[in-house]
Amino acid sequence: MVIDRTTSWWKIILLLVSGTILFLVLYSLAQYIISTNEDVTIPFSLLLSVLIVGMYVLSIRLIEKKWTSSLDFRRMLPDVLLGGAVGIVLFLLVSVTLFLLGCYKIISVHYSDRIITLFSFYLLVACSEEVVFRGIIFRLLDRKWGQLSALIVSALLFGFLHIFNENATIWSSIAIAIEAGVMLAVAFKFSGTLWVPIGIHWLWNFVQGQVFGFSVSGNDFGDSLLIARIEGPDLITGGSFGAEASLITVIFAVLLTAYMLYLQKKRIGFQNNNS
């Protein structure tokens, strides 16, 4: 089945709902198993990450009768590394800004083997959420109704799904929708591959939580490399939800998103001029 603007709306809705439910059930099951036995976290996270990515590729092959280019395995390593570098730099900018504002002060340095365990867990989170929100929801809506509609709907769904997290507020959900929902979808559209947003998402969460010691989307997993005192207005620091609810984070993410949209528009213009 070819997915485009001529595809019946009910087929799009069916694919969206069934695909989202399937992968979210797998993701929730994985989180439950890991939370009850952390000894299996590393191998189980790696196994489930591979399974979810593989199922996504096969589902497109079976339903749309093609091999998806959005998970070209030849591009996996360079694109994950690129995305990871972007995620690290973004959060480094946020942390340095908060440090310069006097809101972030390093108290000590600490290492725990659990940091490596959580590194693998964040890979599972990134693969699961990117497959669902960018690979399924954004991609299908983009094919049917265009990029703007897809950006708005997928970002709002992604942002307000986090309203159920610990310490979440309406503002934190709006912030997540803007800085992650929109930015990661644009990164997917601009790069043409899910590996880039997976890399951003993976290293963003890891550096935020297990390097700089912020809560990650309201969840405090502890065992961070840097033990810090975070103080100041919640709008600036993100409060107990973490730096994702910080206005500073939103600003940096919006700047990156605007730059990618500019490059995308420039590339399209170049292709049109040479066609």
C-alpha cells in the first residue's frame, strides 16, 4: 500500500492507532521488566532496541511493500553519532548557561556502574519513542496532510503524553512538545533518517540525567557523574521536572529547529533551481 495524499483517511488512522499501540505496548512491557529486575537492563535494553527497530522495518515492508530508507543500516553509525553529538552539545549549552546564571553549581563528582546500565536503557527509550512518534505518527501524517500538520499533531501528542510523568505541568508538556516534539521531527525530515533523532534523543537523555544530574522528564534516576545543586526560578531551571521544562532549553532547541528548517528550505530551493 502506497501512503500518500490519496490514501483513505481511515487507512491512515488504522495504521496510526495499530502501530502506536503495538510499539507502546512493547515499550511499556520492557520498562516493567527492567524496573522489576535491573540485572537484565543492559542485555534486555539492547535486545528490545534491536527488536523494535527490526519490527518497524518489517512492518513497512509488509504494509507498504517497500524497504524503508529511514532506517538504512549503512547510515546507522554515522547518523547516530551525528545525532548524539547534537544532543550532547545542546545539553552542554543549556548546562553552561544555567551555570553562568548561577543556577547550576557542581558539588562533587561520583561514578557508579548504574550509569552504564542507564546508558543502555536510554537507547531503548530513544528507539521506542522515535519509532512511534517520528517513524509512525509524524511520517504517516506528513505523507497524508503535509509537514506542518504532521509537526503540530505529532509534537502535541509527544508533549502531552509526558503530562503523566512525575512533577509534570502544562508548561513542561508544552516545552517538551516544542523542544523535542518539533525539533526531533524536523531532524527526521531534514536528515531523512530516524538514526539522527534516535542519536539526539539517546544522548540528550543520558547526558541530562546521568552526567549533569538533572531529572529526565520528571524522573530522577540518581547516580549521575556530577552531583550538583540546582536552584533558581522553575521557569529557568525546569524545577523538579528537570531542564526540559527550562525556558533556556526551549530557546536553544527552537534555534536549532529554525536552522534545520532554513537548511531544508535552502536545499529544496537548490534542487528546484537545478531540476
